[in-house]
Amino acid sequence: MNTIIIQADNGTLKEDDIKTAVSILKNGGLVAFPTETVYGLGADALNPKASEKIYKAKGRPSDNPLIVHISDIKNIEQIARDVSMKAYELAKVFWPGPLTMILNKKDIVPYSTTGGLDTVAIRLPANKIAKDIISRFGGYVAAPSANVSGKPSPTKAEHVIEDLMGKVDMIIDGGKSTLGLESTIIDLTSTIPMILRPGCITKTMLENVIGDVRYDKAILENHDDKDVIPKAPGMKYRHYAPEGCLTIYEGDMLPVAEAINKKAMEYTLEGRSVGIIATEETKNLYKHGDIKSIGSRKDEDSIAAGLYSVLRYFDNVHTEYIFSESFVNGDLGQAIMNRLLKAAGYRVVKVDKDMQGG
């Protein structure tokens, strides 16, 4: 397949490029475009064959639901039924933006888009390019992350090109994603709204609008049970994973740095390539390996925005072993840790305060 690559101008697409993207979607094709979270791989959400193309291009399991992107709050009523007031309250505050709501689907939405479920995941993105394409398409665009399934999500067009060149019809380069983490997903079909994937819209922010909200217990647990039916992307399968072996070290800053340094030195002496994911506050504590800061602990947004780029970097230089500090503080820290745990396959070393590099 010949993939067209389009360069946006300061976050805006030319009229002809919008028309081309919309034409591809209407003809059942695939268009990768930027959103404020990560890059999405778009197709006509109401066309079963188009949704199937997404799964094929990504190598994504067909029971993993796709998020349907809309351009107006009024679109909810066309694809969802029994929409609660809580959904509209959340939409009024957080849309357009990085929040996905799970609602009961109408028959118009094919099961190939919802992964066989009777619910549909819906989001209204804030990115101008995404909104322009979806609005002009005049319909509903299914758009999971534009990467090979399981790999770190793409926050730049070059990441999409690495994974999907020749597999999709068009890739739109709209610059770096501003947030860098996928949207928060909240299930509004349960008695008490349930967060199925944490993100930049935090539990506290949601509760300030609709009251009691809970986390799904699987968010920070190993949840690769083959019998589990995922209601949202990322709940069942390993995600965001680099090629190298990633291990998370959890504990106080100095003992963690000492433990990572010891392990990094061992592998380095064996001739293995080692990468370390640190922060601005800790990067100078490390003595071995390829040390990368993903941001400052004083600014969780910077860590969220930098995570996938660092994982992609270690892929590109074929790093064999990667060690990361943990990020458990704060509401956004929950989202960052959720992604790291899945990327690491839940490999966590808990470092005791009294451990001497153990």
C-alpha cells in the first residue's frame, strides 16, 4: 500500500488535505492523525470492514474495543442509548478533551467496532486537526492509537511512520502530542461510575463533577487473564511494551537509585546494553547505562508527555535492559504507573530502605 504523508502547518490542515483524508475514510480506508493524547488510527466506525482494517494494520486482537471519536456532544445520542445525566455533565466539563465514556450502544454501531460488546466507548478530541477531519467526515471515526499493537503509543508522526508505513492510506504529521497519555476511560454503565483506564482527567476531577467514582481493580494489577472480556482498550492485553526487558524499581529515591546502579553495572560489565528512566531530580544519581530523564516530579504532566518517547528511543537503539523508577504519587502518577506496569509486564522490584543496592 502506498501511504500518503501530509505535513500540517502549525496545527492546521490545508483544505485539499482535509478533503483527501475525508475521502479515504468514506471509502473505508485508514487515516492516522494527531490528537492531544496520542496519534490515532482512524476509520469509519460504522463500517464493519473499515474497523476490521484497523485490527489488521495494528495486529490488534479483534475483541479489544475501539474508541469512537465524535465532533459534537449531540453525536452521543446517535450511537448510544440510555445516556445518563452524568454523561452530559462530564461532557460539558471535559469535552473536547482526553476523556472517553463507555455507554450502551445503539444497533447502528457494529460489533466489529465494539469488540463484540453491547457498549461503545466515545470521545470528543480537542486537537484541531482531529476535530476538523471528524466534523467534515460527517460521521463517527474509530481511532485506537496509531501503532503496532503492544508497542509504545505514538506521540509523534515519526512513531506512526515506523510502525504503519505501507499499512495505512494516510499519515498526518501534526507535531508532538501535547499530553502524551491516552484518554481517561470511565464506564458509565455500572451502578457506580468506574475508571477503566486512568489518564489526565483524574479521579478527583471526575468526582468533583458527578460524585462517587471508583477504580477498576485491574488498573494496577496483572490482568492478562485470557477469559476476561475487556470493556476498554488496554484492560486485557500487554500494552506500551518496549523491545527490551523493562523492570520498575519501587521505593525511596536513594535506595532505588543504588539498586538500579548495581544492576546496571552488572549488565554493563557483561556487555549488555542498559537504559535507565529517571527524572530531572534523580538523573545525576545514576552512573551506568544510557540515562534518560522523562521530566520533573514537580511537573507530572512533563513525565506523562515524555514516557512513550523514551520507550520508543530505547527501542530505536535496541536497548536490552531498561530500569525505571516508579511513579505512584498523585492522581496522574496512577495513570503513568498503569502504563509502566503494562509496559514492564508487571516486573516490579520493591526496594527496602535498608537495602544496599539489593
